[in-house]
Amino acid sequence: MEKIALVTGASSGIGWSTAEYLVGKGIKTVAAARRIEKMEQLKEYGIYTVKLDVTDTRSIDRCLDEIRQNVGEVDILINNAGVELLGPFELLPMEEGRRLLDVNLFGVLEMTRRCLPHMREQRWGRVLNVTSIGGVGSMPYNTWYHLSKHAVEGYTRSLRQEMNPFGVGVATVRPGSINTAIWEMEEPRRWNSDYQEAADKVVRYSKDQNVELGKDPVLVAKAVFKAITDKQTKLSYSAPLHARVVLFLSKYLLTESFANRMVCSAVGVPFKPKN
Ligand SMILES: NC(=O)c1ccc[n+]([C@@H]2O[C@H](COP(=O)([O-])OP(=O)(O)OC[C@H]3O[C@@H](n4cnc5c(N)ncnc54)[C@H](OP(=O)(O)O)[C@@H]3O)[C@@H](O)[C@H]2O)c1
């Protein structure tokens, strides 16, 4: 495939696996992240690596100029860079929430705006936004993350309609539980007594669930490849299998109240259906 794919957040986890997988499939691939030194090994696979901070518009412009000069125009953008933030919404400083949105939401928007002109003009392109099953459902003490992923899901739906006449496919890729560095969190933080126990449980659950039971990121890379190669891009792609099951249940079978009880009891957080 004579197309150029740019994967953001490729210094680790899903981004790394995706870059490695796509180049293995013959797609010219560019890997971008802040820690360019962590991507040395990707160069050995024939991947072009570039420094990128998606929260900094100058960094984005420099990154895309460098790609233009050394590789070519981006035909396929994989907005994968992302961060997590757990804690009680009431007590998390707004500044921390804004920082998350700068990466998970505004970073996606800035990158996409700059890559669309070439895709629109050539009447072909792909914008693939890595959201999460958490872009459809939710878990307590993870409000900022869900806010960002739900926002990207909504934005994808609208942009998809807008870009359709120009042959640009826009879709989300929704991973389930994947074992990556995103779960290497700091030690539990101090909150107040109303929140402490539940917040600690969520942190512990997130780590245990995703590290011990989390799947190989290459499964998400395969879903990305499918989204690139499908003749007609679907609205969303999910991986691995448990993600597809959860999404199916939440779409067709689970009531909101049942889903709340299920999630909260899995995490070990109280939920009173009558409240
Ligand atoms: N792991 C899961 O279970 C899971 C589940 C659902 C969805 N996801 C989503 O999958 C995506 C990838 O996550 P992951 O699990 O692979 O996590 P990860 O291993 O921690 O990788 C996150 C990547 O994002 C990059 N990044 C963070 N801030 C950035 C910034 N300001 N500018 C550019 N790059 C930045 C990091 O690179 P640098 O620090 O070098 O910049 C890193 O390469 C995220 O969007 C995440 O929300 C993950």
C-alpha cells in the first residue's frame, strides 16, 4: 500500500504495536511521541520516528513539516496518544482534568485539522481515533477520561458525515483491557474519608484488571489495520473479543441500572439503585 500512516503516541503500548504491525503490512509508517529516544528500535523496522507533543501546536506543526519533507503527506492518521486520570471528580484539580483533555481531546482535534486538507484534496484518507470501550460505557472515579473518550466518539460521528463526500473515512477504534504502560500509575493518592476507600479500589482494580488480565496490544493494531483496509470504513472497530462482547451487551441487552450495578460491583464500589 503506497500510503503513509502516522501513529501518535507510538513510544509505547498500542501505538508502538500499531506502528510495528502496519509497517509489517507494507504501509509506510511514521511513529510520533514526545520520548523520541524510546522509539529507536522502531527505526530498525523501517519506521520513521519524529518528536511530537500533541498538546503543543508548534510541536505539531514541526512534526508535520518534518514528515512532509522526509516521508510525504499523511494519508492515514491514527490518533492514539492518550493518558489516564483516576480520582474523585469533586477533588481532582481542574488543571489536571484540563491537561488530560489537552492530550485526549484537543490533541486529537489539532492533529486531525492539520491532516485533513491533503486527505480531502486527494479524495482519500483515514482518520482513526483510538477511544475505548470507556467511550461508550463508564466506570466511577474515571470521569475526565470518560468525558474525553465520549467527546471523541461524538466528534467522530459528526466528522465522519462531513468527510464522507470526500472519500475520507473517519472511525473510532475502541480497545478493551490491554496491558500497557498506561496502567503504571502512581501510588494511590490521599483524598477525604468519603472517597478514599472507593477511589483506592478503583485504582487497584484498574491496575489488576488491565495488567494481569489485559491483552496484547497487537490485537488493537489488527483492528486498526482492518479500519484502514476496509473499503467502506465502519463507524467503529473494537478489540479484543471481550471489548466486542461488552459493547454488544451494553448496546442491546443491559439497562443503565443493571450496567451500573455490574460495573460498581466488579470494582467493589457501592451503588444504590434507588438513589
Ligand atoms: N491500555 C488500555 O487498556 C486501553 C484501553 C482503552 C483505550 N486505550 C487508549 O489507547 C491509547 C494508547 O494507550 P496505551 O494503553 O498504549 O498507553 P501507553 O502505553 O501509556 O501509551 C500512551 C502513549 O501516548 C503518548 N503520549 C502521552 N501524552 C502525549 C503527548 N502530550 N503528546 C504525544 N504523545 C503523548 C505516550 O508517549 P510519550 O510519553 O513518549 O509522549 C505513549 O506513547 C490511549 O488513547 C488510551 O486511552 C487504552
